[in-house]
Amino acid sequence: MEKLKDLFTNHYILPESVLWAIFGVAVIVLLLWDLLFFNRKNEVPNFMHTLILCIVYILAACVFGVFVMYEEGFDKGLLFFTGFLVEKSLSLDNIFIISVVFTSLNVPRMYQHRVLFWGILGALVMRAVLIGLGGALISHFHWVLYIFSAFLIYTGGKMLISKEHEQKPFEETRMFKFINKYFHVTSKLHGEHFFVKQNGKHYITPLFFALLTIETMDVIFALDSIPAIFLITDDIFIVYTSNIFAILGLRALYFLLEAAVNKFTYLKPALSIILIFIGLKIFAPYFGFKLEAWHSLSVTFTLLFGAIVLSLVKPQAAAQK
């Protein structure tokens, strides 16, 4: 481990502003490549193209992580990969919710990629706002980390003991009733349009309603993932970049896993343990333990990989749990 650290001794060749600029360019290039080459038309996503897109996003995150190691040091690179893994795994819950939203609103697969593309753009902005607020709170009130810790332990414990409940029809949810109360909503799809004008009034189509719902749910899920990443590191650059690289591939991951996400039945307990571990990590120094960056990455990767393999090896046993 020490030899590997020496190989990636922090060079600090580039100033932080340049690192942010490189990250921004990478995000823009990935989004344009996705939009212009893989989603130029409204059509059902091709499996092979989706697989390639998913692999490219993961490889891009890995390359950027190695770049962070070279510029910022070995430990910060590991923190980036840990944050990326945690955020990527938590995004599987997003995939389930997205699937429910599209199914309930009868959004055809050929238009789903359009909703998710704009949803990801909105998530980039919302995550920046939430992470900025979190960073400002921590810099002025360090004890906020202990609140984050308690929240993650509670969330992880609740996920671990809670049982699955039958999903309500989407029209019966509070969110649908709230939006339908204050805005004109049409249940009829109008092609790829988010809005339509009828009888002098502007109506929200199911496509925009799906986008609005997905954005709202992303903010709710961020309340779990952002405290988790801040307990891994308080470096804003690592926090934001690892979050965004995980989110960028969410659309491709959705089309790849939407039919199989419920089969990974051991993944939820694994995520619960990861959240509890991250929440407890802040107390480790008080008990004489020194947890380094590679410890967090090893625990996270082992639990996720083990949960996925176990779900595939024993699907029937998992389903009965």
C-alpha cells in the first residue's frame, strides 16, 4: 500500500481552478456525446448502445479518479472512488422510483430518455446547491457532521429493519395530488412536448410531470447521499465530482437495469450497513481506531460486490427474505 501511495504522491501541478475547469469540460463532453451520438432521435434505447454508454461513463469516472490521485494524492483519489461507489449504489433506489413514475404515467420508452436527460441536468444544479449549503454549514459549524452521522445511522437502521410495502398507484400519492391542485395537468401524452396549450391554458403533460417528480425525488434521495459523502470527506471538489460522475451514468444504468433492479434483493441490506458504517466512522478516533481512505473503499466495495453476487447466486432465497 505504501509503494502505491508513493507512486501517486500528490503533485499539485495544477491549481484548483484548473481542476474544476477540466471537470467541467469532461462533463460537457460526456453530455454532448450522449445527446448528439446516442440520443439524436426519440426511439427505444438500443441495449448494446446503452451498455456501451454505461461502460463509457464508468470508465470516464475511473480515469478522472486516477487523475485526482495524480494531482491531489493517493488518499484523495480513494475518497473519490469511495464517494462514487456509495452514490452509484444509492442511485439504484432512484432507478426503482423512476420505473414506478414512468409506468404510472404511461410514458413510452421512446420518450423516457428525453425526460431523464433533462432530469440529469437539473440534478447537476440541485446537487451543486445542496453540496454548497452543506459545505458552508460544515465550515462554520463542524458539529453538523455529528448530525449527519446520527441521520445516516438512523437511515441505515431503518432500511435494515423495514419491510417492503406494496406500491401505491401514483395518482394516489401526495405529490400527484399537490401538483394537480396548483397546476393544470393533462393525462394525455403530446409527443415529446413537456407543455401544451389548450383552450387558452397551458397544461403540464405527463412528460413534464414525470420530470418534475423525478427531480423532486432526486432532492429527497440527496438528503441521504450528500451527508454520506460529507462523512467520507469534506473536500467540496471530491464531494461534488464523485456525485456528478455517479449521476451522469444514471440514465444509461436505468435502461440497463430497470427490469433487473428488483432482483438484487441483498443490495438493500448491504447499503444499510454501508450507511451505518459511514455514520459510525466519525466516532472511530474516540475509540483509538484510525480509519484510512482505503478502509472505507474496501468495506464499501466488498459489501456491494458481495450483495450483488449473493443476489445472483441465491435469487429465490433472497426473494423470500
